[in-house]
Amino acid sequence: MAHPSPPAAHDRGRSAPAPLDSAVWDTHPEPLPLSSAPLPAYGTGSLADLLPTLAAGLGVPGTTAAIPELTPADRNCVFLIDGLGWEQLRAHPDEAPFMTSLLAASRGGTGRPITTGYPATTATSLASVGTGLPPGAHGLPGYTVRDPGTGALMNQLRWQPWTPPGAWQPYPTVFELAHRAGVHAAQVSSPTFANTPLTKVALSGGSFHGRLSGEERMDVAAEQLAAADRSLVYTYYAEVDGAGHRFGVDSDTWRGQLMYVDRLVQRLAEQLPPRSALYVTADHGMVDIPFDEQHRIDFDEDWELKAGVALLGGEGRARHVYAVPGAAGDVLTCWREVLGEQFWVASRDEAIEAGWFGPSVDERVHQRLGDVIAAARDDVLLIASEREPRESAMVGNHGSLTPAEQLVPLLEVRS
Ligand SMILES: [Zn+2]
């Protein structure tokens, strides 16, 4: 990130409260103004706008071409590479020669970034892609969020604890709309995702084809594209994200994954049937976070941040904070002071008003959002070493509003 990290507001390692004299409080930096937070390009160039644009080009009722620059095609394929942000792709042209070639003017120069949505996380983004709706409407607004029905956290990616999917996300997917309109719709992904609730609410409609290997997925995606005169096909690859989480976005393992997925894109591009458009995109980017106390603030060790908090949701760079009854205002004040310039800290109403989750937030989604919402600006992470030991140990992270996380490629190949 370009921003220099501000000095730590105070010593986080202490166990006893510091004296509350004004000299201590005066060392807190000014809270970050919310107006400085970059907003996702909802309605003009976000992940939620992609499938409706393709479906509108196929004449599917109920869909709108929100990205008018995309030329309609009869056969449309979206290849979603989990975790491959625009900035990370641009920083590694040698590992991704084919995708990089798609950016060149000689190929039409069609490659450009679009934004994900907030938060920049897989469950939220897959729902945005599949439903064509921003998070405030589809209602998967975080990695974990509070279920107002039970009062407990629900993990949106693993769908734990199980919650009735159709009530949680009641809208039809774009694949369902396309299928009803006579367009051949198909998803080609890992067999393990065939019947998951997340697949059901985000990606169902038409037929699901589970294939273990990336090569087979590309081949089946090409077959499905060719299976009808008008088609809408989705395919997916997960391991760029996995390598980034475990080893970092510039690690050998990550770069090896980028080289591999670049060859997958080429394999699919070379098999496109006539009158096709292939769009390569991603669900979020990623940032590496150094392993020290200045960059990894531990909620479980911080008495100030914990005060008045009933539940900690979201993830390290995109937190939903649920306060005990009556404490929301105090929690907001305290989080602003403690996190200073390192996080944008908003109340639920402020985040809704600012449009972080889209132009509006459905009534059923309101109480899933934190009373306080904190989005990381710098290369910092709000971990929870006791509650979330596995997540707290990850090298690469994502979720927030920064360009490294929000910008994802939209690369186009046409036949
Ligand atoms: Zn991830």
C-alpha cells in the first residue's frame, strides 16, 4: 500500500488499563474520514454488474446492461479466479503472459479492472456475481455475520450453522433467469461445491458440472458454451487464493499458481466455439500483512476494543462488530480512537448511507451488518488469536476497500 503506516496509537501489549488522562488520549491520531474510503463501482463496473450485462445481451428479461462497453455475444463464459486481484496480475506479467497479452492494444486492449463489492471476500463476491445484486440486496455481506434470527454468527462461506438458504438469499440468480429465458446455463467447478448452500443461493440455475482438475473444467466449460446457440457458462479456480493466504501473494507457490491458471485461461480461450466471449475475472485481490504487533492488532488481547462487544464478525480487514445492547455508540467511539487512521470505522447507518454495501440495503439484511463496521486502510489486520486461530495466521488477507483488494481484472477474449 502507498500509505505509510501511522505509529501505533499506544502500546497494545499492556494488560492493565492506561490512565485516562488527556495526555494519553491526545496521542490518538484523528479518525479517518469516511469520505476518504473508495467506494465499489456498484451499477457501473462492479462484479454484480457483469452477469446482468451478459444476460441482457442475450435478451434475458429482468436484466440490464450495466456495463455498456461490453459487446453482446451469443455464447458467454465467465472464468472466476479466486483471489487474483488486478494489481497482483499487473505486477506479475512474466508469470501470466497470456492474461497480460489480453491487455495489449493489439488485442483490442479490452482488459481493465472492475471492482468487487464490500467486503472483498469470496462468499460476498460469488453471491454478487451470481445474483447480479450488490451485497446489501443479496444479503451475504461478510465472511461471518450475525444471523438476527438466532443472534449467533453465521459463516457465509461454509454456511455454518446451517440456515435455510432460500430465506437468507431469496432472489433468483442470473443463471436461473437465463435458463427460464431459454438460454443454456451451466456452472463448471469443483465437485465438492455441487450441492452446497452457497452454490444454491449464488450460482444455481441450469446444470452443474463437477470436475476435479482445472484442465477438465476448461474443456467442459468450452463444451457447455458450444452446447446451444445462446449460452451462459461459469467456471472457477480456487488455488491462487489458497496459495496467497498460506504463503503470500509474491511467494513461489503463489507465482506457480498464477503460471498454472494463466495456462488454464489460454486453454479455454483456444477452445472457444464461434460467437463466444470469455471474461476472466476474480472475486477479490489480496494484501500480505507482516507478522508483528504493529500490523496485526489482536482483538482478543485488546481490552479497549473488546469493551461492549458481544460478537466479532467479518474478517481481519473487514470487521462487523456487534455491540451488547446499548453499547453501540461507545464501541464506535472507542474503535475510532483506537484504530485511528488505520481503519475506516463506520456505524451501520453511516456505512449504509455511504453506500458501502450498494445503493440500498434490504430490510432483512440490516441487522446482519455490524453495529460498527471497520475496514482496513493500510497493511494492517485486526486478528482474533483465540477466536480465529487459523484465520489469524494467514499471510495474505483481503476484505477491505483498498484498490489491492477491490480491483479485479475483467479480461475479454472473443472468437
Ligand atoms: Zn480468500
